[in-house]
Amino acid sequence: MKAIIPAAGVGTRFLPVTKAQPKEMLPVVDRPAIQYVVEEALAAAASEVIIVSNDDKPSIVEHFSPAPELERYLADRGKNELAAAVTHAGSLPVSFVPQPEPLGLGHAVLCAAEKIGQEPPEPFFVLLGDVLVPDNKILPRMKEVSAAHGGASVIAVFRVPLSEVSRFGVIDGELVAGNEEDGSGVWRINALVEKPPAPEAPSALAIFGRYLLTPKVMELLAKTAPGAGGEIQLTDALVALLEHEELYAIEINVADGFDTGTIETWLDTTIRLALRNPQLAKVVKAAADTEN
Ligand code: UTP
């Protein structure tokens, strides 16, 4: 199964940091955010990783290209661990398609349609380039649920406080496996509602940035008109999908996902992941003590 990583958004919420570089290139502890996402797709045995990028911000392409001179420079100075890290980033098997204009997440996915190919039509993953799942727990479960339901599309959802549902796409569905209490639920989706006011929200299960989609979604995206914000929305194509195919959702543990799309979420992600490293945890705690 191929994986598409959209990474061509404007990054408005992170300006001016994202004026000249994509937010997906922001460092998260020891790697740019998007490298975690590529590694997650490869850990789920993606046969190809396709990054949708913005030609005006070429640093993602550069990051995943070999850098023999830098490798030699580091090796000559005995910095073998760093040389290995540079070699690793430059040898990850990724390819690129440009999104000529940031016309929305759905449009970014559609830009990769030719790379996904039609013969034979195959399902594919979509992993948002600014959302990290460092423990790689979600895609394998999505594959299992898809297989259990005849190869249907599966999306990941997470439980948000009701007061926050109006910021997300929310599902309406029936529990078909697992249970709600321990967060292991699998839902057959009846409807998707974009940013509902809290009293009208059909649930508190919000769409998270991981999708396993059938080729029908690509076909529907090609017919999807611009929606909210004048952008081609992936959610609109999923709403259209419900008229043709079943769509499932798995509930994920909110602690398994790390958003990096805003200053607040990037900071939270960076601190939480730094705390997993004993050496860096000391730095975080010492910094907090110094400021208190
Ligand atoms: P976001 O909505 O988080 O990214 O899209 P954005 O549009 O860059 O953010 P703001 O709202 O301006 O701050 C989720 C993912 O989809 C990609 C983004 O790069 C991000 O990884 N995306 C979004 C595209 O590739 N193209 C688009 O047109 C829109």
C-alpha cells in the first residue's frame, strides 16, 4: 500500500516561522517533523511514500536527498553517528509531487493520484505531515479493521472535550467492535459533520490525521468542488464516499498522536517527546526550575 503525506500547506498558524520553510520541517527533538511521518509510513510497510510538497519551499526535498559532501565532512572528523543520521535521512525511499497552489488537503491528496495509479486500483494511506505518531501504533490497527470489513476505508478519530468539537470534523456512527469505555471502539460511520456547534455534534469523536482510503476516494476527490474556505476538502470526499461504500473509524488514544501545526501544539509535542529521553528530560526540568 502506498502512502501520501500532504506537506504543501501555507502554515498560516505558524507564521512567520513558515514564511520560507514548511512547518513539516520544524525540528521535533532530533528530526524534522516530517521524518517521523515518513518513518511511520515505512514502519507500516508502505510500498512507496509520496510527499506532496510546495516547490517554493524546497527544503523537504533537500532533506530527503543524499548529501555526500556533508557525509564525507562528518566522517573525516570522526563524527560517525551524525554521518549515519545524515545518510539515513538521505536514503529514505520517498518521492515527491508538487501541489502548485495550496487548494486544500483534498486537493493535495488528489495531486498524488497519478502516483497511486489505477491498474490495479489499490487502497492507500494518507498521513498528515504535521501530525506525528512516534510509536507507530495506528496504521497497523487501521489495516486490520479494513481487512475485517472487506477492504473498506478506515479513518482514525480521537475523543475531544465537547466544548472543542466545533474545531473539528466529527463522526456520527455505530459501534461495531471494541468498546467505548476503554477507547478501543471501531465505528461504522453514518455521517461526518464539519465543525458542528457543541449542542449539534453527533459525537465527540474528531477526525485525526491518519486515513486508509479506497481508490473510490481519489475518484470522488476529482469531482469534489471547493468547500469551506474555498479549499477542496478531504472530508467532503469522505461524505460523498458514504453514498457508495462503507467507512469505518477507529478510536485512538489521544496520547498516541502529536500535533505540530501551531506554536502551542508544537511546543507540547517537543516537550513531551524530549521528556522520553532521560538526558533531555533533565534539560526540560532544569529549564522549568530556572524560570520558576
Ligand atoms: P493544515 O490545515 O494543518 O495545514 O493541513 P495548513 O493549511 O498549512 O495550516 P494553516 O491552517 O495555514 O496554519 C493539514 C496538512 O495538510 C497539508 C498541510 O501541509 C498539513 O500537513 N496541506 C494542507 C497541503 O498539503 N495542501 C493544502 O492545500 C492544505
